[in-house]
Amino acid sequence: MGNREKLLAGARRCLEEKGYLRTTVRDIATASGVSMAAIGYHFGSREALLNQALFAAMGEWGEEFGGASGGFEELWAGKIRSFEEQRWLWLASVEAFVHAQSSPELLALLAAGQREGRRGAAAQLREVPEGAVTEEDVRSLGSVHMALLSGVMLQWLTDAQAAPDAREIAVGLRALAERVESAGAGRAERPDPHTDR
């Protein structure tokens, strides 16, 4: 393992143990057994190294769940397990989102990751390859699923005892779907006030 790989492994260990915001250059150097100067040489900055380590971990998570098959509740049960088993990953990602508000480079990386995530989620739910998913599904189905993922994840990080399980998420979504359908039907029955009779 070369110094670059050692630094990535050390940065990941630091993310797991200390999180994104509290990890220092010295922490990474100690965890990797590589000099602090090597961080600048190989990655340019502490932030760039942490970003690469975090995005690699998120990529691994995406690969694990992107190819998963099964029913909606089964998929969500797996995601919820990851909130518990890989809590460090989700905490580090939240810290990164906060830090990104003052880091245009990180904000751009996160935005690109969200775009990929929306497409991947839409493809998984439609059970089609990512290249076959429509832009409408990316913008609607993918966006809503990403919002659901973020919201449920924050609930699990904040209060795991009260956070919803997979069955409750499915029940809630069915109730929301019924509400959307009834609201749409009500609009269709009401005349448009801007149209002359």
C-alpha cells in the first residue's frame, strides 16, 4: 500500500472515529502512519482528502444498495440497518453538508452526488437500468425518494427509538398517496374560476 492509499485509509478511520469536522491533519497523519506533508503532496488539502474518503464510502454504500432487489419494505429495512451499523458515515455526511455551505468545491461535489443519487433511486424503484430512467422520474420519483432517505436518516440519528421502521414508512407513503390522489380529484371536480362558463 502506497502513501496515497494509506492516507485514504487513515482518513476513513478518522471519519469513523472523529467525524468530518473534528478530524485534523495530524489525526490523519497519525492514523495513516504517513507524514502531514504527504497530505498536501497527494491531495492538496485535508478537505480534499476527507472528501475523497467520504465519497468513496458513500459510493460503497450506493453500490451495496443500488443493486439490491426486493420489496419496498425490504429495501428500506436494509437502509435503516445502515443508519445503525454505519452511523459514522451518516454523521460525517451531515457534517459535510454543513461545511459545504462555506466550501464551493465540496458543495459542487455534493450536488453532483445528489444528481446521481436521484437517478439511481428512480432506476431502482422503476427496476430499470439507470440509462433507461426518464428525466421526469429522476426529477419526481428520484427527488422524493432522496428527500425521504435524508429525512428518515436524520430521524434515526436524532432519536432512533422513535424513528419510523420500514413498515411505518410504507404505511405513511400509502396514506400520502391517497391524500395526493384525493386532492387531485377534488381539483378536477372544481370549475376553474378563470374560465368563462
